[in-house]
Amino acid sequence: MGHPLARKISSQYTLSTTVNPLNYWGRIIVLVLALGWTVCSSGQPGTAFGLQREMAHAMAGKSGAVVALDVSTGKLLAQWNIAVAAHRLEQPGSTVKPFVLMELLHAGRVQPDQRLACLRPLYIGGHRMDCTHSPAVTSLNAADAIAYSCNSYFSSVALRINTGELADAFQRAGFTSPTGLASDEAVGNVVRAHSEAELQLQALGNWGIQVTPLELLFAYRNLALQKLALQKLSLQNPDLQKSDLQEQSRATLDVAAPVFRGLEDSVRYGAAHAAQPAGTSAAGKTGTASGVNAPGSHGFFVGYAPADKPQVVLMVYLEHGRGMDAAAIAGPIFTSYWKLWHGGGK
């Protein structure tokens, strides 16, 4: 790590292998940790066992994996079937949409408040990709598109970036990097699209990208760190001396605010509403896609809690099911985490 703030934290924190302090998101995460902001929680003895027991109960009779990490350290809190999470390669479905929108916002290709019509039926390259949200939602801005997981919105704005930019965005997110959480991990792969249809499908996580559940988890852990940075940099703190890094980070995070709002709204009332926990708040995204080596669909939920000051990041992967099914498993696990780590109080 070349930046002095990065060197300051190198011996104190365990960072994801996907964090590069030279890119704009890496600089922000470095800033969060280097300034000494508290972003973790401490459980009592037995809390990890209690969380793992809740995972086993929620996944009884199901195949897949569940993994929870501490946002601050990236350390494992609890897991169910982590070997599957480390070695299974799947299409991520709509879980990639926050990273697509981040790239578009940062490049100035999308105006956050611009509303686009949701078009049905939606055919892309011979595939029918109709949205699953209510037909009553007829137009959406950037945050809405995340909350309702609108395929029409994302297939439209995907044409505003080129194939190399999208592939690079996925690589920066960590979708081709091991996490270090398990031995002999598989590594995801990203293929550059060669047509508009392939580009649109890739932006929906349904073509040209395969990831492990652990890679998805670490990518959302980095999102959680960025959310913390946005929250902290929005506070007026006269004791902190401003730096060029802080000002650059503030501008970058302001651009990204619609993504975080969309993730929060997704759990509050959108596609991931089933993940809403009791006693606290959460933010996250669902994803459903066809299996790479198996018939039918698989489902993901990936997110963090609390929504405003993330402490835990959670990934639920169902080998057979939909994203909304994975979200329904995540909700009780988030609730269990909050009760175990905080005694049920908020």
C-alpha cells in the first residue's frame, strides 16, 4: 500500500484482497479505517455459536451456503457450508446491479433523478427478462431501480458504457479475486461482451460472469465499508483536518449515495423486503439466475446490517430457489445477530 493512510492501517486491519488503495473505492475504504472510525461490534462468548445455530435452523432441508463476516475486520463470524460458498461458481443475477450503477454514476453516464420507463415485455437476445416488480411501478430513478431490481432500467443504461468498462468494474468489485476465507477457493471469471445483447445480459448478471458466493460476500463487505465512509464524511467534525483524500472521497461517495439508498429501500419495501430484520435495519440485494451446471434457478441475498452503520455482512446462497427465498432466510439471521450481539436492544 503506497498511500500513507494505507500504511497506517496495514498492521491493524484485515482488508479484503480486492481493496486496491489506488482506485477510488480503495482510497475510501483506506480512509475509513485509517481515521480510526469504529465500525465493528463485539459479541459475547457463545454469540457466534448462536448465530451458526440460527443459520443451520434456517437452512434445514435446503442446499446452499450462508456466511456472515464482521464488516470492520472481514473476519468470519459464522458459516453454514462455507465449502460450497468457496468452490461453487454461479451467475450472480441482480446482485451485480449496485456495481453497474456505481460505475455509471461515477462516469457521469446516469443522472440519479432521471426517471426511465419500465418496458414490458422485455426481450434481450432472445431471452425474456421481464421485471418481477409490480406493474404499478411504471418509471424509476436510480435508487428505485436498485430497490425494485428493474431489469428494464438496467438493460437500458447498460448501453451507456462499453464492454471493457463493465468488465473492469466487475473485476474491481472483486469478482475475479480469492477472498482468503477458505482453502483452494475457486475464482470467478468475467468475459467481455461482443454485442449489445450480451452487454445488457451481463449488466443483469445473466451472461459472461460467474462468481463464488464468497466473492459476492466480500464485494458487499466493501460496499458496507463505503456506506460507513459516506455516513462519517457527512458529519461535521472540526477535529479532523481536511485532506485532498477526504475531499476526493466525499465527492465520490456523494455520487454513490443513490446506490446505498436503493439497497436500503430494497429491504424496506422492495425486492429484498423479506430480509427485513426485527430490532434493527438492513440493506441488501437479491439475485436470481439460471444454474451453470444444474437445471432451474438459484437465489442469492447479500447485504449488511444495520443499514446506517454496518456491522455485519451476510450472504445467503440457495442452490435451488429465488432471490426472494434467500432474503426470507436472511431476515431471521439478521435478527438473531442483533439479539445475540446487542441483547435485543437497538
